Amino acid sequence: MNKLLKGLGAKHRFRDPIYGYIFLTEAEREIIDTPLFQRLRRVHQLALTKYVYPTAEHSRFVHSLGVVQSATDMFLGIHDHVLTNIIPDGEFFHLLKLLRFAALLHDIGHMPFSHAAESEWLGGLKHEDFSQFIIRKYPPISNILDQSDAINIVSSLLSKTFKPQHRILNEVISGQLDADRADYLLRDSYCCGVKYGEFDFVRYVQIFGANGNRKEFALTVEERDIYMVEAFLMARYHYNLQVPFHRTRSGFDICLRQFLAGIDDYKDFFDVEDGKLVKVDFDRFEFLDDYSLFERFKIESRNGNLWAKRLLRADHLRVVLDTTDQRPADVDLFKSFRLALRKNSNFVENVNCFVQNSKIEVTKIKTILDQDDDNCDVPKSGTIWVNGLDGNTRDIREHSWLFKQLTEEPMRVLRVFVTPDKLTEAKKILGEIRKRGAGNE
């Protein structure tokens, strides 16, 4: 164990296939023993991806522990490279403690099956908004954080309301190259049994520096380490295409949204007013998880709900067209096929045929550069900043063609799904369009 981690008092350890051990402090252990955190054991990290990769059974619980370790390793690397001569150990321990609390709690507000339920139940809010609400309003957790004067800071780190002196912590938790992604790429790849998200984590956590001063630090990398950043980017690119955006998984996501749209029972768990979460029934939310929804699938399946039957793997949607927007001819084919189905009275969109038009984002980099001054002491947010060999700090897109390409021209997946009874007819229509040429209808 790193001596700085020992100084933090991380005396509890948990076995983990990614890091060997994950170390937690007594306060962190108390948090994970609260009912709402234990609930995360019953929320799958990858929702229904287990219907594609059968071993993808891991939970938000273990991912949250993993982010604590990956964030710690990143921050210790920054300390060794930059902060050791700038920030006293006492102040560093305080920042590390805040970072680890935020890492532990970043997913505490996730709905069952992750993102699919958010739009149905939270009125446009995201799980990050709910996580902040829990941190501030759920006594078993807020009381622990209050003892460390950490409630407001930890909550702010999960949003964009953090103070400048805490910017470096936010970028480690929720930045361009954050600890959240680092853990889920490695963990999801391991649990799915695939190689798509793998990268050299040991080397990765050593590439980070920080430009700035005691009032504000920005996460940076050195020009010589760009190859490692590109490897991380490509790992996420391939992972996105083959795991969360796998076409069969996407089909089950559609089924889940259709099912949830017809069930109103869970919306009264949450009170949303003027775009803000104002009240949560924590006693009921404690038991709102993947397991309870699976029980609901069983009940509704017995009552004849076709979406519930599909979610129990009795059947699933069929992909008729699966392409991307990388070639104009494929885009024309997608548009022509969708139009043909709309003109056919046997097909009703969002009833027996469904369209996926999803952007595959692999970075959070803003399209427009924020930085005008090469020699600015504290780089602005919005991209990855590279300390060049010439002594200037520049946007990574000026150093890396890969980042420039994938930021300015992200890929979109274009798919058409139909219910099984419509598969033969849909294939026939698609075949006719291919034969005469898309765009000639």
C-alpha cells in the first residue's frame, strides 16, 4: 500500500480482480454499509448486456469501489509528478479524502437497469442529480460526510458547481480521462470476457500532471504520453461499439423503455418541481432495483404483457438494418428504408418497428477550443491539455489526429428493429430498396 494511502487510514481491504485489493477507510466502510449503497449490489453495471455476454453480471456496487481505487491511483500519480512540492501532505490528504468520497458515491443515484429508467422517472434529470440529492438529504450518508465537512464539496464534484480549487478533483472523477471510465472499461471488459476496453492501467495512472497554482489546477498530460491517451481513446471507442451499443443489447434497451412507458407505479417515488428533485421516498427507493423490476416482469408477463415476456428472454426484437453514417450510401439506405416502413400500413413506428440513431461519443471534448493563450497558467476546461515539448500547453487535437477526428466527426449507429412477426416482410422491403437503389423511391 502507498504510504500516503496508509496516512489516510485506509485499513479495510477488499479483494478485486482488477486491482488485487481495494482499500477503504472506516468512514468509507460505513457508507458502503448504508441501505442505499447496498442497494447498488442489486443494480447491474451493464443492465441487460448479460443477454449478450452471459458473464456481465457485475454491479454498480463493485464498480463504485473500483472507481475509488482508480481515482486514488490517478491522484497519487499526480502527487508524485507535480503536487508533492506544492501542496503540504495535510492538505493533500484532505483533497484525497474528498476525491474518494466523490468516487464512492458518484453512482449512488442510479436507477434500475442504469440509464433506461431515468427519462421515465426523473423528469429529465440524470442520475448525477439524484446522487447529489442523496449526498445532501439521505441522513445515513450525509451524517458521515458532515463529520468531515465534506457534504457540499463532494456534492459539487458530481456537478459543475465545484470551486476552482477543486477542479482537479472533478476532472479525475468526471473529466475527459476520468477514473470512472478507467474502471468500467477494464471491469466491463473483464466481466464480459472481451478485449475491447482493455488498456495499460499501470502506465495510464502515471501519465497525468497538473498545470496551475494553489488556487486552481487543471489535469494535463505530457506530449510524450499522447500514445497512451490515444490507446485509452481507442479502447473506449471499440468498447462502446461492442458492449453498450451492441445491437442485441440495444434491442433490449428498446424493450425496456417500452415496458417502463406503460408502468406508472414508480414515478411517485420522486417529486420533481421546476426541473429540480425536491423529495424522494428513500424507504421505497431502497428496494427499487433490478431484482424488483424482474419480479415485475414476471407478474406482467403472466398478465400477457409482450414487452415483459421479451425482457424475460422469451423473445426479442430483430435487427433488419444495422449500419453507420460513415458512408453516404448507407445513410441514404437507412433513410429510404425508414420512409418505406412509414408508408406501409403494416408498420407503425414505436409499436412494431423501432429506429436507433445514436451518436457514439468517446470524448467529452467541446467542439470549439477554449484556450487562446498557449502560455496560460491555468488552462480552461473543455478538452485535454497537452504540455508540449516546446513548453506550450495546447489542445490535444493539435497533437492527435485520432482525437480531432473522433471529436469533430463522431460516428452514429443507424439501426432498424422490428418485432419477430414483421421480420420477413421488413426484409423483403429492404431487399427491394437495395435492388432499385436507395434514394430512388
